[in-house]
Amino acid sequence: MSRKDSPKASKKASEKGKTKDKHAGKGAKKDANKDVTKAARKSDAKVPAKPVHAPRGQRGDAPREAPARPTAIDVAPEPRRNPAKSAAKRVSRAQQRDLLVAAAGRIQLPATADVVVCGGGAAGLVAAIAAAESGARTVVVERDLECGRKILATGNGRCNLTNLWLNADVYRHPAFVRRVCGEAWRDDVLRFFEESGLATCMEDEGRVYPLSRQAASVRDVLLARALRAGVMLAAGRTVAAVDTAVGTADGLAVHLDETAIGGTTAMLAARSVVVATGGASELAKGLGLAWVPTRPVLCPLACTGAPLAELDGRHAHARLSLARNGQELAVETGDLLFRTYGISGIAVFNLSRLAQPGDQVEADLLPELGLDAALLLARNAGTAAGVMDPQVARALGGGERAVRAAKCLRLAVTGLAEPNRAQVTAGGLDVVGFSPATLEATLAPGIFACGEALDVDGPCGGFNLAWAWKSGMVAGRAAAAHAAGNIGRHA
């Protein structure tokens, strides 16, 4: 027997043949995969993503697949933006506005309504819901092309809708607020939103937010509840005047300007009117109601007296004291942000409710440390960087000088900064002329007010929206009851 024909040689030849067959099979499979991929690309079909596997070694796990090598398509750079497409986006915004105008124009106002709510913001929507759910035919008249648009900007887009520690004492006119809201108004507000289908959560200092942390969630559940209750939302219209001397069974005439939606003017007869919009001075004059001049609050303060250019953009946890003619008016502790024009931050916003030009703000940038302790630390370290932001320390002169300046940084208030971005407007309808039980004007029966329309405002932290919700509930229910009384008398 030759060596070539031996059993051992035959076995090797057999194994070699199997190896060739195996490699040939892989090659055929690879060629087939190439054909499939080529066909998929040709037909613009998408290749399904590979499943993600758990680590090996666990019972029942499939072996991990090797990561696919990146192809030219995977690593291709992002294509440049097409100017024509960008222009199309700009056009689409204009088209979106046109759609809103068209939708508002399709709303056919009735000749009469039980309750007309002037303003479709936070307070106005809740007032409308409360009135409609009490059985009143309710119409909301809103100047913007959509109701609830201002809600989207609250809480930096997250909508801090209330606070767990509501207290009438933190508001302007606390005795009036207490009589309007009662003792359990926190529960009233939370129950209202729970019934509206909104999930909520709590963050620092008792602040309550929608669970989504999106203001759109609050706006959308309010709009949905209003529509379920049968409220008519008439956007794109401005209330020009309210006439109380109509001499008809309905009692009130609401005059509207519809030029924003391509119309002219219109008139809507009503049994009750709820004023739920800020800046309603002309309405107040026409109704003979007392008006407190409005001004923006909850905004930064313009100041002088510190190296603001060097401090711009730096933060500090500070204790702030506001004084006028040497008398302390208010104290706030919290985040302080230096800007070239002055100071900002929540603590500053709260002081802006009281601040006037000529007032003085004294800032302690090291409220957790006494002066002696801070000086000792700075001496031991040879620098103030161990007790404060190094950039702040340098701006204040460094070393012990910086420590002394940081413990008593005096700033002179020259006015409000960025008032157009203020979160709230102080002033409005004088609360003296309204019943706390119903929020009805004592000199103008059938006229109610709520929210920012009244001279009531509070600090940051959900307090202003809490007032809007609760006062809206009170005014809406009372307006519906007044309308029902009118219906009974004239039936």
C-alpha cells in the first residue's frame, strides 16, 4: 500500500475536503448576503437593526454578535443644511399662523351667552371651566390666536403650577387673599388638576410641577377639560369695551374687535362677565372701577456699586437685604446671578416686588460663614478661593479684602432690568371694590374678576399660578350663579 493510499492520508484528504466545502459555503453565503444587500439598497429597503444581547454566561442567552464594521453610509458626514429648506421652515411658521387665523375665524359666536370670560390664560380657562361645569353657556374671548399660550412660558417652560406651602401672608393684600381662597386652597388646586387628569410631582421648597415637567401638559389638560364642559374658545379677538347699560334681559354687552382674524367688530350679549386679563385699565375705566397702575415684577434689578463687568455671569448663594432710607424692607436667601446691568436670580425677583430706584441691596455672599471664620480660612490658605468662587474673589480684590467685600456687598438700585420679560404684573383692579366671597364688583353687578386682573401678586415658587387657579374657580362659579339668577328673573 502506498503512502498516498494509506488510511491516515485518506482521513486527511477527507478533512481537507470538508474544510474546502465549509469555506466554499461561507463564500457562497457571503455572496448571497452581498446580493441581498445590493437588492435592498436598490429597492431603498431598510435593513432591520440587530438585536442587543445581554452579556454571555447567563442561562438562556444567545452568543453576542460581533459589531458590524462601519460602512461608507455609517460614517458619511451630516449633509449641509439646504437654504431652500430653511426658507421653507420659515414659510411654514407663517402658514401655521394662517391656519390659526383661519381656525379662529371659523368660530361662530352666539348672539348671547350666560358667561363671557375676557382672557384665555391660566385664570380665565379655570374660570370658564368652573362656569361651564356649573351649567352656564360660556364663551372665552382671547386676544392671542390660541388660548393658554402664556401658560407655556411659565416656570421656564415647566409650569410651577402651585406650592405645597401656600400662605396668604406672602401676597399683596393678604387679608383679601385669605378670604377669597380659604384655608384649604392648596387641596382645592391639587384636586382640580387631578380631576383634569394631570399627574404632578414636588421639587425643592414645595414647588409642584406636572410630572412631565412640561407646561404644555398643563395647558392641554385645561383646554381638553374646557371643551368637554362645552366652553367656546374664541381666540384672535380683543374685548374693546363692556357696556352695562344695555337695558336688555341679558344685562351686559361685550364689544369685540375681530380685525386680527380678518373681521371688523362684533357684539356679544352676556348675563355675567369675568375679567381675567392683565392690562384691563380701559375696561376698568369704562365700568367705573378703581384701578391701581400696573408695573412689571419678578424680574432682575438694575444696580450700581460693584465691579459688575468682572462679576458678569458668576453665581453665588447669598442672603439679600432690601432697604429704603436705612430701613430694611425684605430679606431673601437664594441664588444670586451677577449681570453687567445688575443682579438676577429668584431671590432678586422676589425683591423686585418692592424695590424702587434709590433703594439699597446688601448682599452677603457667604451666609453660612461668619466674618471671622471666613477671614481665618483665607489667611490660612493665603487666598479667598477656598471660601468663594475664585473669579468672584479676584473681582472683589482677592484675599481678606475679597472676604470683607463678600460679607457686605452694597448695591444701589436704579430700577428694574428687562421689564419686558417680567413673570408677573403688579397692580390692576383695586381689590377694595370686589367681594371676597364671589369676586364680583360691588359697583358693577355681573362683573367679576380673577387672576392677574386684580391687584394681587406673590413671590416665585408657584404662588401666582395658585392664585390664578383658585380665584378663577371662585369667579367662574359665582358668575354662573349670577347668570342663573338673571335667567330666573327674566323667564
